[in-house]
Amino acid sequence: MITGKQRSYLKSMANNIDSIFQIGKGGISDNLIKQVDDALNAREIVKISILKNNELDPTEVALLLAEKLNAEFVQSIGKKFTLYRESEKNKKIELPK
């Protein structure tokens, strides 16, 4: 569980990254979950966007993915959301205490 200060730090980092995944009509597939898992292992923080043709709520999707991937939900703005998971092998982000 991350603290409010850590979440704020991650939000500021998320401002500078682009979405690397898009969720369309197909919704959340096993393949998408695998790809996001791999990206979290490599980057620790990922931004995902939901296409306009998809009626899913970004916060609900983010919380579902976070639960499946054992990740932390950072934020949701519009149709984009950000997830974080500390990597044991590729630790790149040093969170404030």
C-alpha cells in the first residue's frame, strides 16, 4: 500500500509518460493482462487509455487490473489511468518515505 505522498509523487511522474496500452471494444483480455504485467515488470509505472468507443469506466477498469496484477492504482483522469507496481529485478523508481 502506498501513502498519499508516494501517490502524489507517482502522479507527477505520470504527467510525463504516454499511454502505452489502449483498451477498445474487446475490453480486458488475458493477452492485455499479460502485456501490462510485462510492462510493469520493466517500467514499474504504466499509463493506459480507454478508447472512446468503449463504455467502460476507467476507474473500475483500473481497479480490476490493479487487483489482477497486484499493482497500485495511482490515478484516473478522463479516459486514462495509471498503475504502479514495484519491480524486484528492475527497480527504477525510488518512492519518498
